[in-house]
Amino acid sequence: MQKINLADFVQYQPNTIIHEICHALGMFHEAERPDRDNYVIINSSNLTSSGQAQFSKITQNYYMLGAYDFTSVMGYSSYTSSTSIVYNTSLPMYTRKDNGQSISQGYDLSTLDKSWINTFYIPYIARSDTYAELDNTVYKPDGTIMTSQERLQLQAQLNNGNPNPPAGGRIQNNF
Amino acid sequence: MMQANFIYGKTVFMWTFIAISVFLAFSCKKNTDEKTAIFNVGPQLAYIAPRPPASPSSPTNIPAMKIVENGVKDTLYLTLDRISGFTYTEGYTYVLKVKITITTPAPVDGDIYSYALIQEVSKSLNKGNY
């Protein structure tokens, strides 16, 4: 189980909630990509030690897709009002390298964010037995939805060749 | 022959298990460093802004303690629950002995520093401005 700490005001900032859930899924900050220096300029002199820690490059045990995604929900905005992160709140934490402009955090999941999640997570139907039954909607890493044939094929792979779930094993959804 | 294969398989399994365990132990390991500090905690609440990914336009009214650490020039602002084992009451000036733990890599969107109370050295009702 993972615990996600959220301040109460983030109920008005869905991107912050999505961002933290994505961390729990295994995603890291866009600006922590090992190749980030090709895309952004980190304003290190304005970052406190706590701020710098959020911009450390991830160089092992990671998986990333595509080029730097400026629309990702996992990107920080360039500016923060937190003095625990920056010395001067009127200066950015980082900016785009190509045009020097500031960056705004993505409002929701970008196409690449969705692809990352779809690469690692498959939606299952809750069952009381050990059969792995897929939900009717399963996304492929490219963002398209699996056909029923593709879904049954995958379901068979997950269940020793058996595409048909035993009857009566579903746990009722009371929500 | 079957017995030999079984023992060989068991040995391979055991060494594979050990290798994976060692890899996981080191790949997931966080480095921590500790130090002790004296905190002088002011009597008035300060109000601070949240850390990113909270938007820079987020409310800047999070109550925090205003702290001067002995030997450190910069003022530190910590939200009221940040010093484990310590309960702050506004209006009092405190001197605290605190254990600071530095964790790297930092928790995502979190702080590299965590704080735990060792001793409340003094607590005095404040009569003036801090």
C-alpha cells in the first residue's frame, strides 16, 4: 500500500492530485530525465538543497517514452511561491532551452503520460478466484483500445491459454 | 541423475534468489545522514506557500513555525507537523534539540530533511516581539 499525502487545497488543483498518483504508479518528474539538459536549463543557483533534490537526474532503474514532454503532468511549472524550494520566488526554477520561456505544468495526463501508464498497467476486474479477467476497455501503449479479439488473446496469455473466466467469480462492485 | 539435476536446479535457484535480493537491497537503498541541531522557535505563526507541484498561485496561507537554527543564517519555516514528537503552541518561544535526518534521494515532492524532537530545552511565554 502506498500513502499519498495531499494538502486540502489541492481539491482545486486536479493536476497536483494526478501528479502525485502518477508518482505512486512509478513516474518521475519530466525534468529528472537523464537527457533533460538537452531540453531545459536548470536555474541551480536559485534552488535550495530541497529544490535541487527534486531536479536530480534519474540515471538507473527508469523507463521513459519519447522526447521531453512539456505537456506532461509530471513537469513542474517554472515558478513556485515556496521558499523551501527557491531562494527568490520571482526567478524560475528552470526554463525551456530552445526559447528560454517558462514552463507550465500539464493540466492532466498528456498522450505520453497515458502511454507510460498503459505500458505498465492493465485494468482487471476484481474476482474472488485467481483468474486474471481483463476489463472491457484495455488500452494499448499507443493509446488505442484493444479489440475484443486482442483482449481475449491477452487474457488467454495471462491465464495459461484459457480465455474464458470461470463463471461466478466476479466480486460485486458496490460503489 | 535426476537427484543431481534437482540439486543443481536448487543451487541455481538459491544463487539467483540471493543475487536478486542483493540487487534489490542496493538498488532501492536510500542513503541517510543525521545531525543534531538547536532550533529557536518563534512565538508567532508564519504563513508560507506550498511546494511544487502546487501551482505558484496556490494559497500562501499554510501555517508554519519560524525557526532560527543555531549557527545558520537563513530562517527556516516548517509546517506545524514537521518536527516529529513536538507540538507547537503559538505565543511561546521554544528552544529545541532536534535530530535532522537527510535522506537522498529525496522523497518525490518531499523534503530531503526530516526532523525529530530530542529534547524540549525550554519553553517560555513570549511577552514581546520575536
